[in-house]
Amino acid sequence: MFPRFTYLIQVLRNVERSLINSIFHNPPKELALAYVHQRDTVIPSKKFSIKDIVGDGFLLAVPKFRRTIEKRLKRKYGSPEYVWKMLIPKTNIKVCHECGHYHEQGRLCEKCYKRVQEETRKIKNKIQEKIGNSRIEQDVIVLYEGESIPDQKRKENETHLSE
């Protein structure tokens, strides 16, 4: 702060000198620049808290501009002039034992998953037809073709669905 102040004083003196020289050609002896230095008042420091900075929201680091498609593709695949990122073939492709379609190891086969989704939707619709929107106070057992009820004792208390 102090070097800026001395620089300001030097600038003012130079301006004063140039004005007086241009008007009077000889500076009079009685003009002078006076400055009284006052000390800054000490402001008591209050405790710093993150709430003062954040206020009512969060500070998030967000980009200022959207990345163009060209830049995104260069980042993903590289550029032939500089660094070319070769595509690496996947080695974790397996054949599904149920339907014969290919899928990644550790993931469900897409074809089988759609079949399970369809089956689940049919079961839900059957339950809705039999029970309706009332409370389900009984156990619901789903029986496929060729299956029998596992326990005959529960037969009185359960609702059976068959496809």
C-alpha cells in the first residue's frame, strides 16, 4: 500500500510541475504540495466463516463455455496430427446361455432382460386383475405351467395366479 502512495505523490508533483511550467514558465516559490499522513483506523477482525462466502447457496465449479463437438471428439479419440487414440477391442464379450446373444461379462443380456421385464409386467397385470386395488392381505404365489403348489397347508390363505 505504501509504494502506491509514494507513486501517487510523485505523479501529482510531476503534473503540478508541468502545469506551472506551461503557464508561468517559472514556478513561483509560494506554491507547494502538502500532505498529512493519517493512520488507517483499525477494524476489529470478525471470525471468518464459510457461511459468509457461500451465503444461501453452494459455490460450484462450472465451465464458462460449452465444449464444441470437435473438441469433445478430439479429447475422446485424439487427433491424427498429434496423438491418435486407437480404439481398443473389448475382450470381455460373452455369449448368453439362454438366448445366444452377445453381452458384456458381468452384465445382464439385453434380450433376456427385456424378456424378464415383459414377464414382470404380465405378472403385475394378473395380480391387478385378481386382487384389484384392495389391500393385499394374503400371500401371492406365482405358478408357471407345470408347477404345483409347494405346500398344501397354505392353500386356504393364498391367492394363486396361473399363466
